[in-house]
Amino acid sequence: MADDRHENSRANYSMGYEAGAVRRLHRFTAETDAAYLLPHLKAGMRLLDIGCGPGNISVGLASAVDPGKVYGIDISETQVELSTEAARDAGHSNARFQVADALNLPFPGNHFDAVHYHAVLMHIPDTMAALAEIKRVLRSGGI
């Protein structure tokens, strides 16, 4: 069932990974596109970045929670590779990335202090299921 949902998410992802969309993804930063979240982050937090794309925002979030951890997921292996490279280039050993589906997060319940989505929730066909997954992995009182 999880595999079916993963394929469904990939098939219905409307932004896509064409050259123009990927160029737009590279313009995002935590300072400009997650400014609302940054004041709430503290050193040592564990944060999940869903739909991390090429990692531009994730790298800024990794700085904000260092020495805490940022876990980024994306449905595209290419984006995960770009994220990993961006974190490495920025010197962030506290950021990890993997291919995963927002509808079936590969993390235990109550695992994260914060969960971040940027420009991805509207692309997930079953928004309520994605929000239920966030609730499942977010600790009580999390952001």
C-alpha cells in the first residue's frame, strides 16, 4: 500500500522537475522563504524538511538548529543528491537527506521538534493524509 501511495504522489506532483522549476527551487533560502520559522528554532532541535528540493532552505535550517539535526525528504532522488551536495558544500554535517513520501514518512512517532514544508503541500494529492503524517512524527508541543 505504501508503494502505491508513493507512486501516486510522484505521478500527481504538479510542480515537476523540469529545468525552469529546478531553477526556481534554487532561489529559495531559509532567510527569505522560512523567515517565519527561524525565530522559533533553537540549537539542538530535530527538524524534518518535507519536500526539501535542492536543499537551499534545509541548509539554512541546519544552521539554525546546529548541533541539532535536519532531516530532508523529497520524492526525487536527484533533489536528494542536490540537497546532500548543498549541505556538504556548506559544511553542515547535521543535515541528512533521503528519498521518501510525505504520505508515508519513514520516521517514528513523536520524533521531531519541528516540521517544515515549503511550496509542496499543495502538490500532495491527499493533503489530510500528509497533515496526519506530520502530526504523527511531530512531538507534542512541536512546531
